[in-house]
Amino acid sequence: MIIPTGALVAVVDGERLAMFHNTGHETIVLSPAPTPKVEHAISGSGGHQSSAANPDNETQAEDGFASGVAAMLNRQAIAGAFEALVVIAAPRTLGELRKHWGKALQARLTAEIAKELTGRTPEQIAAAIARA
């Protein structure tokens, strides 16, 4: 896959977010971008047994983080902070992010890649994008 020069690349899992800009023209070259603070909340009440209908605290925290990432990206999309966005997220996290995409973000979303790549080097992430 080829992504536009200047595209914002967000790499996220249930706990971490890393952001990059593609500075390459014919190949993908990722340069670190500032990562804004992500506000997230844990919803639900504690003290209940975990199940699909009543997720445990860790799952709630991960969902809250994904919701916070989506809210931050939505604000940036509305503000015109990027023209193209590539999101790479752990599969479960990507599913939670999708629930919160706004129209402005969806209009700029170039690609979604369901892979766990947080903690990887920019070169490894660029290679994964190129293979997608």
C-alpha cells in the first residue's frame, strides 16, 4: 500500500499510542509526530463478575483508552490537522475505535490495519504498511 506524503499514522493498542507522519514521496518514511494526551474513562461499575455483557476492569480501561484516542483524532480531523490518516491497531482496539469515528475523520481515513505494532520501530511499521 502507498500512503500520501504527509499522512498521519496512528499506531494504537489498548494502552499506548504512537503517532507518525509519512515524509516519504515514493516510499513510506515515518517520522515521529507529537502524541497528544489522551483522556480516557473507565465506564461501568466494579465488583461484578466478568463476562461478555459485563467486561472486566482491564477491558473497560482498554475500551476507554480507545474511545479517548478516537475522540482526540476526531477533534484533530475537525480542526483540519491532517488530510490523510492511517490507523494501525490491535484488532480488538480497532473494533472499538471504529465505534467512535466521526464523519470528518472517516472522510480522511485512508487505511485501517488490524495489527499489533505498538512498540515497533518506524521502519517496521512502514514495512507493515507497505505490505498491507
